[in-house]
Amino acid sequence: MRTVLICQEDAPLARVGMARWLSSCSDLAGLIVLKETGGRRWQRIRREASRIGWLRMLDVFAFRLYQRLFLAAEDGAFCKAKLNELCAKYPPVRDDVPTLIASSPNSSECVEFLTSLQPDVIIASCKHILKPRVFEVAKTGAFALHPGICPEYRNAHGCFWALANDDVGNVGTTLLKIDAGIDTGPVFGYFHGPYDEVHETHLMIQRRMTLDHLDDIAVKLGEVHAGTAGRIETTGRKSAEWGQPWLTKYLHWKRQAQKRAGERAGQ
């Protein structure tokens, strides 16, 4: 199974850790590393504002400030520890694996790069929505390891919104095939596991849901490629598109987490 990983330059857990994992369980044919641009960030802000309104965006900006002041150091330490775990578990990527540095996975140079590699599977771990001319290059398909349960928690930060909505049973990662929609493609697997909602941030939890299950995900990917994996039926279930975290929702979640922990302790 020939694979290509699309990842962000500023995300070493994917760029280094997941690349090692993918190289260990497949024939890693290439890497596309995306450099974030200021224009791209501003596009995301405007798109989110058009979806929820500029007044609610103040809640988003408040959370970003709160995160930077009170959560960033803890998140950084967690990521570093997880990366060390992955590096200890999986061997380094071969030096001769072709790598393309780009600003968008939908550029002509990326399409040409992918076409030259002829991958069976593309794994997209990035902030971009892939266009058909990109995800259709892969023979078996392009896949996302979505941090959230689909179709209930599509788009960004699905684990956060499940926690914020007190829907703790829907905290996990979805293995889905990318199509022209936003996390609307066929679902092939859900991956859940233990987490500490009192002491861990939402970023720690959503990363844990993926990184703690990479070996199981590899098995499922192999089954999909072999044509033996059954598609999970999602027809008739609620489907919603979510966005960036809000500070009000984060604080609500933490209050509810403390309450749930107290109830469990009293049982």
C-alpha cells in the first residue's frame, strides 16, 4: 500500500510522529508539508465569522487568549511527550522519501507531485479542504483521521464540541474517506479511549483519540485498501458542522467535568 501524508509544517506530531507511523505500516511514497500563510489564516477567520457572526467571534478570540495564557504550556508539554513516544515506537522515515513544501495541497505542483507518486492512499492531516483533483489521485482514496465522531461532529474541533455539549460518549476519532463535502465521506471506523476531562485540555484529548489508536487505524486502513472493510452506515443520524472553540463553552465543559467527576466519586 503506497501512501502519501499531507501535513502542516508547524505540527511536528503529524510531520514527524505520524510520518514515522505511516512509514512503519505502509510504503510511504512521499510527504507534502504545508506552510501556513497570513492570508490563509485571515481566510479562515472570515469564513468562521460569516458562519457564526462577528459578535460570537469575540468568544472565539477570548478563548484563543485564554488558551495562550493558561493552556499553551501544558499543551506543549503533552505534545512533546507524545512525539517522544511516537519516535521511540516507530523508526525514522527513510532519507530518500520525496518531500514537497507547498502553501496549499490544491496547487498544481501538489497535484503533479501526487500524480508522479501514484499513491494508493493519501492521509490528510491538515487545515485545508482537499479538492477533487487532489483526493481523486489516490487509487483507494484520501482519508482523514477526524478528531470527532461524524456525522454528528463534522468540521473543526469535533472532540471539543462533544465535550462542550456534554456528549461525552461521542469523543473519539473518525476514519473517513474524503469527498467533496466537509467530513461527509464514507466512514470506516471510530476510535475511542480513556481520557481525563478534568485535568486534560480538549487538545490533549483529541490528540489522544488519534495517537493512542494508530496501530488499530493502520489495520483498518489496510482492510479498506484490500476491500474487506465494511462501511459504517450513518444515514438518518444527526449531522452538524462545527467550528472554533468558544471560551464560554470551554468553561461550561470544565464545570460539567468537575460535576461528573464528583458524581462518580460519590457512587
